[in-house]
Amino acid sequence: MAEVKASAPRPLSPHLQIYRLTWTMAMSIVHRATGAALYVGIALLAIWLVALASGPSAFEAVQWFFGSPIGILILFGYTWVLLHHMLGGVRHLVWDFGHGMERRERFAMARFTLIGSVVLTILVWVVAFLSF
């Protein structure tokens, strides 16, 4: 029978003890987390729509919840999740066209994604409260 040669030991993959967390890595993780959180927000929207279709008493109960401090906090968080994921998608779209690939540009875009999402969230809520 033929003898089997022992393969050379393969190098181990680098892990978190070797990698340094950077802005782009953090924003990649947050982008994935916000994508998952969007499912929860869509479920909340579905609950609101079902309550709207179910009649005044169901709609009033859901409106009461969303008008409570916890509900407002959840809606504020969902607004941030939505805007952050959108800006992350725009960042990836820019990269798909081959722009913003230099180190400084990548970090600037990652910072802008975080700062821009916070600013836009606050702006949306200020406009919403001022319009009522």
C-alpha cells in the first residue's frame, strides 16, 4: 500500500488576541447587528398595522405602548438602527464603486457613519416633535 505523507502543520488563523479593533471593524459589526435589529423593528411595524386593522381598542392599546417612555425609547432606537444601517449601506456602495479605499478615507467614512446616524436620528425626532 502507498504510504500517506503527513501534511505540514498549517498556520492557525489570527484571532482577537492578534487583531486590533479598528473603526471599520467596529462599524462592520454594528452594521450586521443593526441589520438584525431591523427585523425586530419590522415586527413592531407589523404589530402596529395589525392593531390598526383590528379596530379602535387594539390600536389604542398599541398607540399607548408606543407613546409610553419605553415605547418612545424603542422607537428612538429603531430610528437610529434604521439610519445607521442606511448610512453603512451607502458607505459600502461608495466602496463598490472603488472610492474611499485609502486608510484615512475608510476611517473617516466609518466615523461619519456613526456620527451621521446619531445626528440624523436627533434631527428626525426634533422635526417630528416640532411638527405636532
